[in-house]
Amino acid sequence: MSTDAPNLSATNTVSTSALDLPSTMEMASNLAATLKDTALQFIKSGKMMVYDDVKNGRLQICNSCDAYIKEQKRCARCGCFMETKARMSGAKCPLDKW
């Protein structure tokens, strides 16, 4: 596994030869940021999880993204398991697609 984030082109896609995940430390940092944002969203709105239609819309976007590793259901950019991340109210796509 690479310790660097995948190489992104100018169009924010991951080159097919760089589908290694971020380092363990970077993935832990990404997870912590998502959990913090979700906790803040919970404090503001009382909702920790999004409705199924929002989650499904996010996953549709992920499925069409070059950074999505379909076999693992993970994002090559942040390393997150997207079935879980897409449910969290404070979660954000690392490529700003949702």
C-alpha cells in the first residue's frame, strides 16, 4: 500500500494505476473529520444519519466516480467504506461531488 494519496488529474479523477488507498494515518484522520462533522450536524439538526434517498443518491455518484473501488465499496481518495460514509449526515465527498 502506498503512503501517499492517489494521483489526481486536473479533472479530479484517480489514474487507473494509482488505486492504492491513502496511508493508515490519513484514513484515520479522514474518519475523525467525518465523525466530527457528523457530530456537529447532529447537534445542529438532531440527525446523525441521512434519509435513504440521500444515501442512495450519494452512492450513485460514487458508483460513477473513477475514485470508487467497486470491489471494496471504498473511495480511493479518502479510503472510506462508502456504504457507511454515505449514511452520515456530516459526511462529504473528498472530491466535492456530494
